[in-house]
Amino acid sequence: MKKLIFSALGLCLFALSSLAQPGGADAAYVKDNYTKYEYEVPMRDGIKLFTSVYEPKDTSKKYPIMMDRTPYSIAPYGADKYKGSLGPSPLFLHDKYIFVYQDVRGRWMSEGTFREMTPELEQHKTNKDVDEGTDTYDTIDWLIKNIPNNTGKVGAWGISYPGFFTTTCLLSRHPALVAASPQAPMSDLYRDDAFHNGAFMLAANFSFYPFFTNRQDDKPTQARGSELKYGTEDGYEYYMKMGSVKNSNKPQYYNDTIRLWNEMLDHPNYDQHWKDRNVLPHLHDIKTATLVTGGWYDAEDLYGAINTYKTLVKDNPNTPIYFAMGPWVHGGWARGAGDHLGDVDFGGPTGPFYREKIEFAFFSHYLKGTDADIPKVSTFETGINQWKTYKTWPPKEAEDKNLYLLPGGKLSFDAPKAVVGADSFISDPNKPVPFINSTDLDMKREYMTGDQRFAESRPDVLTYQTDVLDKDITLAGNIWANLKVSTSGTDADWVVKVIDVYPDSAKNNKFTGQGVYMSHYEQMVRSEAMRGKFRKSFEFPVAFTPGQLSPVNFELQDVLHTFKKGHRIMVQIQSTWFPLIDRNPQRFEDIMKAKDTDFQKATNKVYSTKDNPSYLKVRVMPAE
């Protein structure tokens, strides 16, 4: 995603294109073994893109090129100033490649005007018809012809927003691009970062744009963006005081100065603005071997990784497409052990295995011809903490089953038999359910596995759970919520959380937080929100008729998780989730223009009867 990369503040100061460079042995190795050059590479329309090239000092042989195109700066600038490390991991640095970093069009030291997730074109009739695909083609062509000692083979990688630019590298369709790895790539801006099923991702976006907005014109710069001054450590309190989203443009906040922020506020529906920023329909006729990487607990671009992979496989059946998913947060595979998230222990390091056995092996094979037997699908199964390999994702052997909500807070694979019945709660947007049980200013990444006992105790959260499981149950693939609901208002959000309830006998691990007990821990496994007015169409919202039953169906995305014998499966349903998503006034209107006085209480109901069941459609692996 474009938003949060390895930063508690949600500022992409690391951003994998490193504004702040690490020191130590790698930094010394870079200076001792590479020579840095800076170029302004011309594009077909005359715009020049600022590009840094690190060439091995050993010129006795040729090297393939590894390229990273980024909106987050290729700093440090200056031919005598070096990055502290090169490539996706130190394995690449020491194996020797020609490393290329480029500021994309309209960002930092490159010319042109930046557009959020540049719309891709299917046809390029003149030199004025440019996009990220043509910029990549022109860059690769220039590199191959002008950088000495290259083998004529190019690889590309990038995480988050650079992951999107890696996806668009594929659209260059340049024959020299033989391998690429889009990692946590943005794919459909409306679905990845801006909105989830129409619900605005408030905290993540609000913290991002001041930092990201260091320029809004066509003038190259090395100046950085600004950092918000919150005046508090309590994000829940901060956003409640701000009130309606439209207040974000008051003088004490953005003061109506950030173009990209206003583009989101001006387009709450999935209109042409967003359709143009969906790269997935363009991913056809791809010949480049591709490794798509993501994390099960990526709060930003889970959708992007999963759907980039699925689209590439579907529309390019003869191209080698690989998929790797581990127990990681956004970009968590690139650095660190990847051995836990919050209180949840993954049984040991997972990051080093990915970096050596999957990522490095993939690029070495396609760029240097090394032997490699890389599974097409490498996925980490949470719950039992094991790597699993498959030929396809989701696994073909997974069977569709329905997990039904039943009266009395029960959850079962057996359908309801009652002919009447509904569970209700009062949703008050002026007292919204928090998304975490702690104080934080941003989208705290640990919420993806966080303990949900604090939410279960609230009267505005419905809870359903199975009996104690008498065998392991493994879910592999996407989850669809199929709800039958009503509201006393004319709009409502519906948040569904799938939770693994630990037994009372569960013991704390070395990562368990102070004052936390894993006994009866309610670990969130997957969750998602749905803005109800978009239940029929994301482009053309429809109001609810107060009190009238209506189906609300939406995808919670994929998981690979085992609920172990002795655990329970739980589902929680609520209508606020703050400030992860913005508040719904619970009346049918353009929420981006809502007044503070528009927010009202509503009685929301979830029905589950023989004729109108509410359930989750899940994919269950057969017992081994």
C-alpha cells in the first residue's frame, strides 16, 4: 500500500526507497564494491526521470539489472552519496547486480506532474499517450543501451506503492524485463487504500497525505512533506473532535491544500475516477515471470496482492506466475524475523526463509540462470504455523461451506431452522466502537491479530461462536459475508470479524503483552467493513428502507488459518469501527459532505432464519 511501511507513525520514512539509510557492514560494502551514477532518463514525451544507477566496480563480467521505481524518493541525492544497502535484501547486494532506482514521474527529482496511481492506457497512439507502462519501457530501453556491462536482462521489484509501479513494469511488455515481483501492490485504489467496500479508511489516509505531499506541481524538488501536529496521542479522541470528514479541510487540519486528499473526498462512489485507477483489467499479454508477494495481516494492500495474483494467473495462463503469502504486516517480509504480530507467536522466523528460498531464488533463476525448484504457491498456514505449498490458490481441494449465525449467539455449519428471529443492537456514531483496545494515532498494524474481548463486551457488538471444536478446521481461500439485515436509518455500515477463540488452557508466549493472557484470547483472523448503501452497486448507492430486510453481501478476502481442536470460531458484527473507518451518519447522504449534526443513532438488526439465513461462505480444507 501507499500508506504505512514499517512506521508506527504511519509515515513512509523508510518506504523501501529509504530516506534514512542504514549504516554498518552493508553500507561499507556498497561503497567498496559499487560506483554510483545519476542520470536524467528521457521519456518519449520529453519528460526526464531522475535515476540512480549503482554499478559493480568489478567490470570483468556482465550483470543483470535490478530496478525499483518509487514515488518515495531515491535519496540520497548526489553521485558521492550512497544508499546504505541495495536490492530487496542483502543477498542481492553481495551477489552483484546493477541496481537502478528511479523517481517516478512528478515525484521528487523527476519532471512531470504526479497522478495518484497513474491511469494506464490500452493504446498508445502518439508520443503524448504516456503512462507508467511507457515510462518503464523507455527506462529499460535506455538502460540496456547506455549502462555498460549489463546482460540485457532486467528484474523489477517494489513494495506497496512501488509494488504498484512494479505491476505497471509488467505493462511495459519490454522483452528485456524477464522477472518482476510486485509486493503488497496497490491494484485498485478504491479497494486497496481509499475505501473498503465504500467505507473510507480514515486513520491511514489522514496521516499519509501531509507526508506524501512534498510537491503538487511539475517542479523537481528534494524537499520533504510535512508531519501532522496532533497535540495528543489518542487518535480516537482526535478524530472525534475533528468531527465530520469534511472538517479535515478546516485551517487547523489540511486547510484545503492537498489535491490528492480532495480527490478522495470528491469521489466517494466507484466512478470513472476510480475505474481509471484499477490496473487489474490491463494485466493481459504478460510474458514476464512474476512473483506476487503479500502478508495475511497486511492492513493496507491485502486485496492488491491477492487479486494481482489471481488476475495474472487467470489472464496469462502460459506465463510463470508465483505467489507467496506469509504471516506478515505490510512489507513485513522485507526486513526482520516475521516471528510474531502483537501477542500472537508464529512459531519462529518466517522472513529469512522467504528472502532466501523464494525471493532470491526466483530472481537468481530468471536473471542468472541458477537452478530453482520454486513452488508456484508458497503460503504460511497460521494457527498451526507451517509453510504449505500448492499448485494453485486457493487450493482446489478446499470445499465451499456455509457457517451460519444462529439464535442465542451460536455459530454452526448447520442451517437455522427457526422461522422468525433477529438480533439487534443500537449503533451510535457519536460513541463508535474502537478498532483497538489501546491508544494510538494511526492504523496500528497489530489490530489485524488483536484480542477482541474488549469488543465482545460492548452492547453494540453482536457475537456468535461455535461449540468447542472436536477437530481442526482449516479455512483456505476467501470468505464471503452473506447477511440479512435491517436498520431504522437509511444507511448503515456492517463490520464482520472472524475470530479464533483460544481455550482457557492456552499459555502466554514470549511475545504476549504485559497484562494480557492468552487464555480465552480472541485473535482476529480476518475482518472487513461494508458501507451498506453500496450493497447493490459501488457506483450507484441505494438507501435502505427503514425496518425493511435487505441482503448485504461482501468479501472478507482470503485466509489460510487452522482453528485447532479445543478452540472455537467466533464472528462479531458491528456498525462502527473507529477511527479505522470514518463514521456513517446512518442516513443516506454523501458522507464526505455530512455535517456534525447529521450523525444519528439507529437500531440495526441481523436476521438468520430458515428462509433468510445469515452466514459466512468459507472454503474448508478436507481433513488430512
